[in-house]
Amino acid sequence: MTVKIFDTPEVQDFLNAVAGVDQSGGNDRAKQIVHRLVGDLFKLIDDFDVTEEEYWAGVNLLNALGSQTQFGLLSPGLGFDHFLDMRQDAIDAEAKRTGGTPRTIEGPLYVAGAPEAEGFARMDDGSDADGEVMWLTGQVRDVDGTPIPGAKVEIWHCNSKGGYSFFDPSQDEYNMRRTIYADSDGRYTARSIIPSGYGVPEGAPTDVVLKSLGRHGERPAHIHYFVSAPGHQHLTTQINLAGDPYTYDDFAFATREELVVPAERIDDPAEIAKRELDGPFSHVVFDVELAQTDAAELQVRHARPRAKEDDQDLASQLAGTAKV
Ligand code: DHB
Ligand code: FE
């Protein structure tokens, strides 16, 4: 078919009406963005000869994604989260804010309000019998190597079946979620279990999209971090454990070379006894360097609807209903 109507005055006038360009009320930025977004989609329909059947299948898929609160899951899979990181990296570079541990995506599964501890926390509740003990430790420093005592280190990860507490109601509240304030030497230590990889639920709308692209929905074993301290740039990052089949094939595009960390198996009885453990464990070390900044807005994480972040905010509550 050769029908192309997008560039006709009739369609362009129609697009202006759709985006409220001729209305005095509303929000100018919303008008500009909707004009561009709808216009690009109109043009796409023209260029690809999208059929009615295809269009309504697309609408139905969006409904399915929305009804299971899965846009937050699909977003990393379609690379938006990593693209936003690439932009933030470029913004930092332009402002000459360089150095420090690289950022990478937050993902959709953070829950605010985890228990707080000083220096050390045990993160797991001991119920995951398949999980190998993980001793996770590191030092928070500035880019000159000076330790940052009291730095706030928020850590969250999934269990040995890939489930995150809160989203997986079979787990205790805040299982494998903790906030640890670094000790006087900038060090933090957590006892937990080695997480497994994570997979998008089979058959879920996100999985349907990925399968249509010939892609999988697997992530390597990973551990999420928010790290912050006064006078320093807030860091959102995660480590990907080395040796996982998906370490370099992450559907969420979060892997960065500097963030691939080995888990070293330790079976020396003296090391086991020192940590009051019952048997061999895996040692994971992740030191973090934060860039300095005086700008208050760079010292905190950016706003986003997050589970349990704000009880009064509907979007925040909705973020907690994702089917993952
Ligand atoms: C997704 C899940 C994660 O655990 C994560 O860290 C990032 C993305 C997801 O399902 O999209
Ligand atoms: Fe995750």
C-alpha cells in the first residue's frame, strides 16, 4: 500500500487539535511532548502500514502491561533505564563531574523504609535454605581515596529463587533489604545469602514483548545499592556477580565492567570462625567512590514513585503493586 497521509494539512491540523495546541489551558510542555509523541506514532502507522488488527493488539498489550503494573519492568528491558543513565553520564561529563563508581539502573523493585544499622547488618532472615552465605563488605571513599564515615549504604537483592521481598509475599517484610551506615573507617559489612539471577515472569506481558523481539528476560545475580553522604553525589548502582551465564547478557542492560565483582568461596576454618559462621561462605567485596558536590539536589536520589516511599502518594502505592 502506498497511502501516506501524515504530511497533509488535514492531518497536521488534526494533530494540533489532538495535542491541544489551539487551547489556552493545560501545560505547554505536555502539549509539545504529546504533539511529538502522537505525531511520531501517526507517522509510524503511515510508514509501516500498521493494520487495524495490529493497532488494537498493541492497545490490548498496553492494557495488560498496565493492569499488572509492568511498565517499570518493561522499561529496563527496552533500554530506557540504561539510556537515561547514558544521558546522566553525559550530563556529568559536560559539567566536569567525573570520577567515582559508575552509576547503573535502579530497577523497579526498591522498597523504602528498610531497617537501619551501623556498620554491620544481617540482611536475610535465615529461612532460605538454598542460599549460600554471602559476606558482603566494602569501603566508601571520596574520589581522592579518603574514607567517608557514616555514609548511608542501602542494599537490596533477591533470594535464591529470584524473588524480592514485598513483591514476593512469601518472604518476611524487608528480607534482604537493609540500610547500613558506614563505620568510622567508611566500611560497611552485610551478612546475607548469594542472590540468584532474576527472570521476568514467564508469560507476563513484559515477557510477551521480549519474546516478540527474540529476546530473553533474564538478569545475572546482582545486588542493588544507593550510596549517599553529605557533600557527595548520590549514587544509584548495582554489582553483577562474575561467572553468571547472564553477567554479560543482561536483559536490563545494567552490567558495566567496573561493576562485575567476583564472589570468592572461603572455606578456611579461621575465616569462618572469625565471622561466627557454620561453614564455607562466599566473600564479595565492593568498594564505592563518591564524587564530591556542593549541589544539594545531586546529593539525594531523584524523585520517582517507589514502593512505600510516600503513603500519601497514589503513584508510590501503585509502584508497589508490580507483578514480578
Ligand atoms: C528488573 C528486575 C530487576 O531485579 C532489576 O534489578 C531490574 C529490572 C525488571 O524486571 O525489569
Ligand atoms: Fe534487581
